[in-house]
Amino acid sequence: MTSLLTQIFLFGGDRKWSPNDWTDSDDRVRGGSSYSELTCDPSSPTAIFHGNLDTKTLGGAGFASQRTTGEDRDWDLSNYDGITLDIKKSDDKKYTLILKDELLPKSPNGREQSTVSWEYDFEGYDDGGKVFVHWDEFKATYRGREKKDAKPLDLKHVRRISLMMRSFFDTQEGDFSLSITSISAFKKGEMRTDEPSSNAPKHDSQGWLSRFFRQCLP
């Protein structure tokens, strides 16, 4: 037996990219100077998360991020094993994928109230490839610090998805760019090796398939 991968697209693929789905959440809300954009169009298969990370204004700190819009989003991903980022092109910087299962009303000063974030840090391949993130690889944090006593991520009610570029204690800064074909949820199944599949890939020019079987499957 070998593993068969199925997926449901959240953004990209058969769920076309739309600029209305994303908004910026940068360190300017804390007096910083970083900025980000997610450039996408329904007619294009690729979205580009890009901008500039400034670490001088806040003394070595800094972040630039794009998050999903709307307070009523509610993805049920409980039947899946994790998230797939299909990356078309990346630089040599480290990025963070963030999930939230709780959103609170804004405080009287207009700022969002803090809730637990579930984070995964990754680096994309220069020539593209797929990053598979299992649920147990996400780390719970609260206000930037690891929260080891956090309750499990509620996979039936994922409320927000974010992409972030940050300084990682002043180890990276400047312009950044990450081109993404899709964000999806994946599930592993079983397929008999003696039953050829008409959907099996005939070649692996980018090497992502071999990386998947080497890094992600038991």
C-alpha cells in the first residue's frame, strides 16, 4: 500500500484568489514602518505576498502580515490532516503560517483583542514546491510567546488564516516576496501499489513529490 493525497482548496486552485479575501496587519499599528501586500486577481493562478520588513523603527522587532478578511469565516478542517502551501517561487527568507480558532470583539481603542495563534515557520524553495504542515506541527503562541498550556486547535472552527514576515530577533529585514499557487487542506488515504492510478503524476520536475514522501509521510 502507498499513500494517496486528497485536498480541498481554501485559496487558489478551484477557489480563485481575490483581493477582497485579504487585508494587511503590519507593525504600523504599533508604531512600526513595515508594510505588506497580497497581490492577486481571480484571473491569475498565483498570488504574491510581498512588501518590506523594517526592523530599525522598533529596535530590532518588526512584522508584516496579510490575514483573511471577515469575522464570520468558519472552516471545518477536522477531516483533514494539515495544510498545504503550494509555492511557485520564494526568496531565502523565513515566513510564518498562522491559524486562529477564536476572534474577540475589538477593544474600546479600536484594536483587536489578543487570542491564541497557531504558528508554523517555513522557508520556501527557490524553484517552488509544496510545504505540507501537519496539525501537530503548529505551535500555540499568545502575544508572541509560546503557550504550552493552550487548549488544542479547534479544527471544526478555523476562523482566520494569515501569512507573516517577521524579523526573528533581527535576523532578517528588507524586501520580501513569496508567490503562492494555492493554500489547501490535505488528507492522506491508502492506494494499492498494484492498482495503477490514471491520476498519478508522470514526472516530478520540481522534486516536491519526493520531498513529500521523504519528509511528511510516516
